Amino acid sequence: MKIIALQEGNYIADSKKEFKLITEKTTDPGLKMAIQPFLVITDHDVILLDFGLGFVNDGIPFIHQILRKNNIEPEQITKILVSHLHKDHIEGIGYFENGNLVQNFPNATIYIQKREIDFALEQINNPSYVFEILSELEKLPNVELLDSDSGKITDEIFYEVSAGHTKFHQVFWIKANDEIVFYGADDLPQKVYLSMHVAYKTDFDGKRAMESRKKWELQAKEENWKVLLYHDMKMPVLEF
């Protein structure tokens, strides 16, 4: 397997969940984090893990620019695995033009947990969500809704509802050629989360997320996982 971290940059997120790129002059308060979707290439699929932020540069989606810098055309992506629906993970799905959602990856199959959509739509005053996007998801012809707590998408791709960071947050394993890649998304967003056993109050179920991390770390060591860290500013991929 080949893993590519599609690094959009390091950002500060303020209390309104607005993301600002960190520069040498940045003094704004807020939570610092990387934004980096991942590309995993197997013999059968080109898989995108989450969409990133939906920035557009000179009329071109930022995610397309990053892919092309890595010699990948957007049309090559076959599957997109969505962990949850916070804006920094879903906005890169596309942009609106004359009130219509123009998808950045219309030819890829997008896998989303249906119950996560239902949950997100209930979070009316939560700035972490973009309701304009949420309302379109189930209408898209290339979206496949998952509705089980765990399952298999292909012989290589597996998912499980971890239900920590959000109520129906899901994580993924990609297993091919005697390798295991694990994506814990915001239940395991940075390496430091493995050394700090904390139940974060910002999570839907922080205790559950904490216990999941303990379990995953043991499995990772036993099975030599490669762990993808969406928000880590120094280490995108942690190898056990």
C-alpha cells in the first residue's frame, strides 16, 4: 500500500470553528491543528480518507491542487471514507454554485454513516457543522449510506462506529498485502492522545474515546499498524 498525507496546512480554530492558516505573524487564540486528509492506494482502489476543508484557490478546489502535487488526478479516486461530518472533515466534498452542490469527486463512491447524518442535522446551533452541505448528502447519487455498527466495505476496507468524538463517529482499517492501515480520525487525531489518557469534554463521549485509544494502541503494537493522524502537525503517520 502507498500512503500520502494530503497536507492542507496547520490552522488555528477559534470558538466559532473558523479555521485560519498559521503563519509566523499569527497571534490569534485557539486550538492549533493540522488538517490532512489521507490517500491510501491499494492494488484495487485509490481511497481518500475524509475531505478536508473546502477552500478554493483561483477557482480550483484546494484538495485538487494538493492531489495533483502528488501526481494524482481527482478522477483517479475510487472510494472516499468519511469518519464524521464536522466541517474540517467534510467541506472539501465540494462547493455551491447557483445554489447547487458541485462535487469535487463525483465519480468516487462516498461512504458515510447514515446515523451520523441524522445526528449532525440535530445540532442546530453547533458551528462545527455546515448545514447547507449536510442537507445535500443523502441526495447525492454516489453516496453509500452505512447503517451498521461495524462491517466490511470490500475485502480490504473495514469500518466500525467508535462513537467517541461524535455520536456515530466511525473509524476504518485498510488491510492489504500483509499491511494494516488504521484511521481513527478525531478519536485518535494526534500522537499525544496515546500518552495523555484523557476523556475530553469536547467529545460526545470522551470516556469511550479514551478507552478506544487504549485498545487500539495494544492492537497496533501486536499487529504493526500504520496509524493515520489527521490533526498531528509533526507526524502524519505513526508506525508500530
